[in-house]
Amino acid sequence: MTATVRVVIVDDHPVFRLGMSALLSTLDGIECVGEAAEVPAALDLIATVRPDVVLMDLHFGQGSGIDATRVVSRDHPAAAVLVVTMLDDDASLVAAMRAGARGYLLKGAHAADVERSIRAVASGDLVLGSAVAARAGLLFRAGPDRPTPFPQLTVREREVLELLARGHPNPAIAQQLGLSPKTVRNNVSALLVKLQVNSRAEAIAAARDEGLGTPPSRWTNRSSRDLD
């Protein structure tokens, strides 16, 4: 008899956790064994229940999903991290995979894709949504030693820069990343200093020179209301 895949959901949006938990309850051989809304609680939970798969968001009020993925991959290698996020930018994908994630899906992924991905990472496979895989191929085609743009920036600052380069104003960035407007302003100020530029326009130009800010291809395989 095939062992049940035990899953922990880590996401700070209660509606998403509720919807994902409800989805998992309908799948044969997959069981949700816990949920967490913040990284510290998630790490404690994972250490206690020892899941097979961790569904990991990337942004939280307290802590970073990238950092949490790195800790889980290091301390609990039997737990496969499957990132499920709204973020479809290159920096988030690269950071998550380098931190040890075994899969990367967008929250618009169809329920069947979520199920397949959970089973695949639990079996030790690496999983990217079909459009994510195509995008990843472009990212890594230059070879494994391709440098990360602006390594002096934090993951959060690079995400803000990516959205800046796409032309988003601060309120839109705050909404998309789940941050306060003040936090976005602080991140913009910090990245201007680190990039040694004097304005948003100069930062955008520098970002676009490094390939950031190009309109993302739609990584979602199919639209679905299951995870809305």
C-alpha cells in the first residue's frame, strides 16, 4: 500500500490555507498535517510533524519564505519544499530554487497540477509549472555560473526593483507584495543607496540593463477557481 503524503501548508493568507486544506482533503493518499501563518511557527511545526512536503509561500509578516526554505532544506532534507506563490519574477524563482525548493508553482495553478506537483516532489522529483520551466530554461541557458543581478540587494529589495522596472508605482508594489507603503518606500530608498543611483528612473534603467522588468510570460498552466 502506498504511504500517505503528509503535507504542511505555510501561508499567511487564511483564505488560501483554507482553500488548499480543503483541496488536499479531497485527494487520495495526501493528508494535510498542519498549517502555519508565520515562518517561526512553521519551522516549529515542521520539526514536530516531519511532513513529506511543505507548501511554502514566499512573503510573510514575520520572516522570509526564502529563508524558511533554506532552513527546511538544510535541517529537514526529507521534507520537500514546493513553493506556491503569486510571484512570477525571475529573482523569486532563482532565489527559491537556490534555497533548496524542489518545485515552484503560481497560486493560479489548476488543482490537478497542484496534486501532481505534490506527488512528484514527494517522490524526489524537481517540478516547475510548464511555463515556469520554459522561463527557467531561458534563465539558466547561460550556464550555472551566471551571476545574480545586483547581489548586494536583499531578496525583498530585488523584488521591489523588479516591480519598479515594470513601471509599478509604490502603492501597486505594496499591494502585490503584501507590504505597507512605508515598507516599500524604505526598500526603494535602500536599493537606491546600494545601486549608487540618485533616482527611481536611474534605478529602473539599471534594472532593465540587467534584464529585469521585462513583461513576464504567463507561468500559470491554466486558470482555476480552486485556489482563488
